[in-house]
Amino acid sequence: MTDPDLSCTIAGVRFPLCIMNASGALCVTREELEALGRSGAGAIVTKSMTVEFRKGNPEPRYYPFSGGSINSMGLPNLGYQTYAELIPALKAFKKPVIASIAGLCEEDFPEIARAISKAGPDLIEVNLSCPNIPGKPQIGYDFDASERLIRKVRAVVDRPMGVKLPPYFDPAHHAAMADVLKRAPVDFLSLINSVGNALVIDPEKESVVIKPKGGFGGLGGSVIKAVALANVRAFWKAFDGRIPIIGVGGVTSGTDVFEHLLAGASAVQVGTALVEEGTGVFDRLAAELRAVLAKKSYPSSSAVVGRLKEL
Ligand code: RRO
């Protein structure tokens, strides 16, 4: 059999590989974004951008451990105007560019969205789920605010747009957000952001491991894979498979990618594993996924999407 096809199409945009970086992971500076461009990644996703440049939270603010990572970066980024200037050069790498936008208040989002849309990214990912700004709750847990914000952004962009959601832990919350997204439609979903406000402890030092917020931060990596898969599956079902989903959470092997595809993701993003391994992770994951698909006689990654069996 010929090599399985690992490309995908999301909101009309073709990705040469269904594996890319998660926003936040090695994608803040021009150098990092260009390295993603040169790498095997199927797309270049920017760090979530705010109106102004931000240094972010005090260090240490990222800590890897055996099962994953905890972070409280606090939105360090160059500010949207700089990313708007960078986008044309990033498009020269001939793979989709996804601009991730955030904000410190509701009005920031349309301001950034309007300008960044003009810069011509292939897709816009609206981050409704940053857990790490002291005093600012994750927007995605406020369904009315999320709906207002999606409408405001939609009105000013002429690019396909999606939302990056926080993990939900109850079917009532999956249903409530799905209802929001049926009233205020988006073109794709990125599921999930880190599991917010977790606490990792170093028992030897009898200490927290990151400085901001008394050690509380967003959990990523293998330990959140089951939560990510549940959210991919819940939204896949809520939309009868009719909305493209990018699965994010716990991808460290080709088999993890395969599980996200089964749950209903068309593509995946990689955060902790990228930070820990560097940009070579994309070629490794692609080779491993190809091997899984070939062994199971799947012709392509897209043939797997949503095919999870229930008992
Ligand atoms: O910068 C961060 O602290 C951060 C963001 Br904006 C986010 O969306 N998710 C995360 O885990 N960290």
C-alpha cells in the first residue's frame, strides 16, 4: 500500500500534515515562528497576541515533570502589530498560518481581530481560555460573554475563525457551549487549552514549582490527554461531526494522534512535547502516525476521523 496521506483540510484550508504546534509552544518570537516554518509542522500557529507587547508573568513560569507540564506564562507576546507585520514572511513557508488572538478585556478582541485579519493569516484562532492572567477568569467558562465576543470578532474578520476552548468537565457545559456555537457559528474548534489552575508540588523542596499565582497554573501533556479526548468527542457528537476539530492535549506519540483522530479531531496540536523535544517532534509524530495507519490499513488520517467505536 502507498504511504498513508496525513494531510487535512480545515475550513477550506489545506494542511500538508495534520500535526502542528499548539499556540504558546515555541511560537512567540520571529525566530521561533520561522523555525516552525522550516520544520515538519503542518502549520505555523502564533502565540496568542494581545494589543500591547507583554513580558508575561515572573519566572519560573513553566515546569515539566514526568507526566506533562504546568505553566503560568501570562501571555508573553510581541503585540499584534508585530505579528501582523510578520505574517506575510511566515506565509512564504507555504503552509497555513494560524493567528491566535487573545485580549485582556472584551474590546481588545475585535481590535486585534480586525487588524490581524487584514494581515492575511489563513485562519484565526480566538483564545477563549487563557487560565493565567491574575484576576481574569477564562472567558470560555462564561457562556454569555463567549457568545458576545464571538459575534464581535466575527463581524470584523474576513478569514475563517475558530475558538480555542477550555476543558469542560460536565455534559451540561458541553451542551451549553455547543448551543452558543450553534447561535454564533465558528469555522473550527481547537480543543482543549491547558487544564487551568492545577497545582504541582515538589515534595523534596516542599514547594510549588512555578512562581505566579501561588504555584497555580495550566496543566498540559500526557496527564490531560483523556480530558482532551473527552472534549473532542463531546463536541464532535454535539455537531454530528459537522465542524472541524483540532485536538490539543497529551500528544506525545503517533498513537496519541490516532486517538485524537478517532475521537473526532481532523488535526492535532502539540504543546508540551514540542517544548520538551524541539521542532523535530513533528517528523517523529508523522512517522509514527504513518506506521499506525499503515498497520491498520487506513489510507489516510482523514479516514479515521470520528470512527471511535462505542460498546
Ligand atoms: O500565556 C499563558 O500563560 C497561557 C495561555 Br495565553 C493559554 O492560553 N494557555 C496556557 O496554558 N498558558
